[in-house]
Amino acid sequence: MTCRLGSRRLGGSRGSLQPGTACSAASELDLSSRSRRSHKARLKLLGASGEAPLLSGWRSTPHTPATPAPHQSHNHLATPHCNGTDSSRGGLRRRSTYTSGRLRSGPHWSFVFDPAGRLCYYWSMVVSLAFLYNLWVIVYRFAFQEINGETLIVWFCLDYFSDFLYLADILFHFRTGYLEDGVLQTDAAKLRAHYMNSTTFYIDCLCLLPLDFLYLSIGFNSILRSFRLVKIYRFWAFMDRTERHTNYPNLFRSTSLIHYLLVIFHWNGCLYHIIYKNNGFGSKNWVYHDTETADVVKQYLQSYYWCTLALTTIGDLPRPRSKGEYVFVIAQLLFGLLLFATVLGHVANIVTSVSTARKEFQAKLDGVKTYMRMRRVPTHLQVKVIKWFDYLWLTQKCSDEEKAVSCLPDKLKAEIAINVHLDTLKRVEIFQNTEAGFLCELVLRLRPVLFSPGDYICRKGEVGKEMYIVNRGKLQVVGDNGKTVLATLKAGSYFGEISILNMGTAGKQLGNRRTASVRSVGYSDLFVLSKKDMWDVLKEYPAARVRLESIAVKRLEKYKKAPLEKVAMGRCQSTPGLVETSGRVPIEDMQLPPAPILPPIQSTHPPSYRDQLYSSSVSPLRVASPVASCASSARSSAAGGGSVAASIVAPRVLLDSHEVLECEIKRLRERLYTVETENAAMSAKLSQQQWEVDQRLQEIEMQICGGSSLSSQEDNERNRESII
Ligand SMILES: Nc1ncnc2c1ncn2[C@@H]1O[C@@H]2COP(=O)(O)O[C@H]2[C@H]1O
């Protein structure tokens, strides 16, 4: 089946899967139908609702691998995936399901199970339970044969039910897919051949060796069912997978260790009873004091108790009397010693891994404390640092989140980061409606930082080297005096972008200076993005660059207007989490303190915006803000004019109004350019999407007509090229 047909749209908050990845949303239960009629029905279904069926494996259409969707801009925060795999359902299940095309007549349904899927897992659990039944019961019934007569029917039923499960497991294996060259095989013939040529098949057959027929000659004896225990390989596989997947690995390990111990004691107790019963031990009442009166359960418990004492090396065993008893006890104690050492090792491992994170954290804290003590750091600062650690431990439970995922490939790391921080990133304006690659690249470069109450994240006039995204906490943008609050920032806001885009109000040369100070109110969890990283990414994504720049220009304008206009005009909408305050700050306050005097502008007329934009030596984005340029040019003119300009008042006024007009023209030019670039980006996006819709329609048409003409594909390619 082609991937498009197998695609399924996931609604709700996750948004819909992209065409390129949709094919990978195949279910672990892979159901195939080869009838043309149902093929048409499917097409109808797709056409009507846009919903693809849950099951894939459509074999009447030639198999084609998934074609990745053409690069496009969309809201990736709705469907956070960077590597084209969908992991939103079914855990580690591999979704790409390709089937080899083969046309057969007549409807035929077949099931193929994904070995990494949930169904396979649950099935292995059922088979493991059947195995456990055999593990506990076979030896018990052999040792205490007395039970056979009374409950024969029950045992028969249970035995054959477990055999039935074993048989079903063989059938299950016939329909379990396997990976060939990393692709899940679902072809029935191949699956059959693969299973029958594997050792597993022979082991499974061995498990079901029908020695039960010997019951007819030697009577009912559970030891004839011993081969059922070979199925242990399935149990181990199940345990392994559970250990890998569980969120409580230590609890699981402890439980499984205890279970193994119980099984060992059980088998040992049964062994003891078998030897005892066959007069292996000279004295009748060596372990059992009331041999004659004790029932089966009591005898079993007495044996179990004796074995527990022996194997845990607790001792206090009844003293052996005959030679055989001595040898048996010595062997038991030696085995118990080894078992004890192994158990201790396991327990130590579990305990260590439980507290690894805590130990690492504690070691770091101890190191910092020692350092502060040696360097005589003031007490209040020491307290602040310790409180910072406290908060870190309380909120994150580890000192280094990055280290935890450092072994993963970048794409997976980005996917995790997007998922973990989805709520925050969704609210950040610059990440909305951007290309997937842009978001992945940026997310990988975000570093988490934690600030304490009252910390200044940046101060006005400093050189900006980073921008910040608020993940958690509350921050204030404050004026020069440190008291006037210009704005309050909350989760989802970002700041510090003005200076790293060199758009600061201090003019072209000093555009990299912070335009305001930002202070943390309580503890603030931020993401930092360094200027270098930002530029590295923006170089690769010019559209995002234009977008970011235009947002920054808009914000800068608002920052300047806001104090004069009392309350910001809808800035909260463009930057969610941004809570405007009514702090009034005159526009001069938004400027930096007087910058060093610059040489006067040489040219007779100001360079155009485009010239400014592209002639910048620092970066292509270096655009001096209109007011900043005005201010600096005014300063320059003043510097150039010297005392003459200062003494002549009237021309000064004229000069001022001229400058104001110039500023206005510049500002309007910039706006025009921004709008133009945004327009261009939007129309490119539109035509791209239009092409995709056409492409999709054609595909569906081709599939309906049953034949795809090569020429139309070429046309598509040509169209696409022309659009690009
Ligand atoms: N009035 C304001 N309201 C909200 N945020 C501001 C305001 N002034 C400056 N900022 C932000 O504070 C940041 C300080 O550093 P930057 O100048 O790099 O970028 C600035 C803006 O992101």
C-alpha cells in the first residue's frame, strides 16, 4: 500500500501528521485487503473525511516508499517531530510499514503484528504467564504427587490451556513481521519462511513435544511436561522489554529478583522433598517432625522453610545425621553462599542506581560549598547559592538535564526538547509558523538557566550576547532607575533579541547594547540562546531571519511608544505572557546614555534602507532603529557643527524639524521593506501549499484511474520547479 493511503490524521492538539510521515502511522496490527471493491471504499473514505483507515498493508497498489513532504512552513509546535517519525503512539513501535505489492484476486484479510508494537508485548506477557505456570507447577506436582489424584481434572484443564497458548504463540509467530534492511516485512510468504528457518521455530516445537501420550503407559506424571520450560526464552525477552520500557526500573528489578529467589527456594524445596521421599536421607524425621500427620501443604511449607534457611545462609538448620544428609547440607550451604553474594550484588546495584542522581547533585553542591568556604565568599551569597541549589533540586531533581540526554542523536534530542518544553515554545511568537528545521536547530541550542530572586539577567547599556525565553517565573523590564517597571514578563515571553540583532536604540555602531534592564522577581527558569548560535541558525533560514527582524522592529517601536501612550497597544497579543504595566518613561529614557561622538555623515543624502541593510559589515541584519539613527545623526551633526550650531538658535530649530522629517521618512521606508519581505515570504508559502494540494489531488486521481502516467509525474516535477 502506498504510504499516502495508509496515512492517518491525528486530530486534537497534536495536529495532523504531515504526508511524509503519515505513512509511518501504520498500526501494529497490519490488516491487508486485496479486493478492489474495498480499495474503492477506502478511497471514498479518504476523499470524504480526510481520515485514512487505521490499518495499513494494502497490497493491490504497487508499493512505493514514503515521499517526504516538500519543505514547507507550518506550525511545528502542533506536531513536534523533526525526524519524520511519529512516536506519539505505541512507544518504540516502528511505524514505517512497507508491503511488497502483489495482486491477488478475491478479498483476503491478513494480520501482521509489529514485533515492536504493543500487541506483541501483551501477547508475550500472556505466553510468559503460561510459562510461569509450568515453571512453578511441574516440579511441585512431581515432588508432591499426592495432589494428582484429587485435582486431576483441574490440572488437566490448566495444562492444556497453557499448551493452547503455546500453540497460539506459534501461529502468532507466523504472523509477526520482522525487519529486513530496517523495513518491516509484512509479506505472508516471507514471514512464514523467516520463522520456519529460525531456531525459534524449533524451540517452539520442542516446547510442545507431545510426551503426554506416555501418560497412557506410565501414568500421569508432570515431569513429562518438562519441555514446556524451554519457553523460558520468551519469558526473558518479555522481562527485558519490560525493564527497558518501565518507568520504575528499580521497582521492577527488585520484584523480579524476589521472584527469582522464590522460584529457586521453591525448586530447592521440591528437590529436597523428592530426595527425602525416595529414602535418600537415612532418617525419616530429619526435617519433618510430624511426618505421619502432616498434609501435603504443610510438608511443602516445611521443605520451603528448610531451604530458605539453608540458601539464605541464616543457618539454624536441623542437624544432619547420615552421610547423605551431610553432603546435601554442605552443597546447600555452598549454593546458598553464592546465591547470597549474587543477591547482595543485585541489591547494591539497585540501591546505587536509585540514588545516582541525588549523589551527583550532592557532590556538585559539596564542591561549590567547599570552594565558597575556601574563597571566603560572604555568607549571604553562600546562602543564596545554597537556596539556588535547593530550588534546582525541588523543581528538576537533577543538576544537569542536558547530560541526561547527551547520548541521543540530535534529531531525537530536539524532538524531546520540543515535547518537554512544548507549552512554553508554543507561546513564543518567533517559533510560531516557522519551518520545522528552524525550530529543531534552535531548540537544540537552547540552554536552561535558573536565576534567583532579584538577579539582573541583563542591564541597560551592556553588550547583548544572548537572548532569553521565559520557561517559568516572573521577570520585570525596568527603567534606568531600577524602580520603574516597564513591563512584566512571564512564561512564553522572550527578551534580549534587540541587541543580539544589533537593533538597539544606541545607533548603528552600538546597536548591540541592551535597551533595558531585566530583573528576575522570584526564581526564573529561562532558556538562553547565544548570539552566535542564533546567527548560525538564521544564516541557514533567511525567511525566519526576515520574520524575526520584522517582529523585533515592531517590538522596538512599541517599546518606544508604550511609555508615551501609557499602556501598550496589544503587545500582550503579540507576546503572550507579557503583562504591560502603566509605568511612564519619557522616550529619552529609552535611549542609551550619550554615545561617543561619531564622525559626521559624509553623504549628502541618507543611504536607502536596502543599502543600510546589505552594506552592514557586522551582519546583514544590522538595521539601526529610526529613532536611534536620528539621534545619532543629530549627535553627529551637532558634533560636526560645533559651537556655531549651538549659538544660532533659529537654524537649529529648522535643522531639528528637518531631522524629524528625515527620521519619519526612514521609518516609513523600513516599514515598507518589512511589509514587502513579509509579503514575499507569504506568497512563496502560499504557492508551495497550492502545489502540494494539486500534487495530492493528482495522486488520488491517478490511484482512482488505476494507472499513473509517467508524463503527468514529469509535469508535476516541472510545475514544482517553476514554483520554486
Ligand atoms: N518596554 C519594554 N517592554 C518589554 N520588553 C522590553 C522593553 N524594553 C526592552 N525590552 C526587552 O528587554 C530587553 C533588554 O535587552 P535587549 O535590548 O537586547 O532587548 C530588550 C527587549 O527584549
